[in-house]
Amino acid sequence: MKNSFEEKVYKLCRSIPKGKVAIYGQLARLAGNRKAARAVGYYMKTNEDVPHTPCHRVVAADGSLTGYSGRGGIAGKRKMLIREGVQFKKNKVDLGYSLWKKSS
């Protein structure tokens, strides 16, 4: 059974719209534990609810596409994000354009 923090993280992840990304620390903070970015990464890695929970929309704080265990690895993650309208600067997500800003 998932703990309430994990459930909050997955719920937040499901609310990231196409064309936007969140960062691990952002989801940790919004779920109630700003120091749990690594836990968020683990939850994304072990996500059993793909594609309903779009873990590919979660990236590192600098816009890097870190650890993706889905089809195609990081290259597959990049292709999906581009298809959804996420903007890149070289090999990193342009967070100035594509970072999700959760409304209250």
C-alpha cells in the first residue's frame, strides 16, 4: 500500500499538463516534504500507472532528462516531451518556458 506522501506525488504528477514539466524537488515540496526529491525520483522510476501517471514529465532541477526507465530510455523521454510541446535548449528542457506552475 502506498503512503500518503507517495500518493500525493503521483496525484501531482497526473496533474502536469502536456507541454509542461515539473522538477523532482518541486513535486516533493508540493507533496509536503521539500527534502524528498530523491524519493520522488524513486516513485517515478517505479511508477506502475503509465501512461495515466506521466512520469516522463518530471525532470532534474537544471532541466536535464535524468533516469527514465520507460521505453526508449532518456531518448524516448525526450521524444515524448517534444511531441507534447516541451521546449528544449540544447539537451535540457527550457524551464523558463516549459516549467509547470501549479495554480493553487
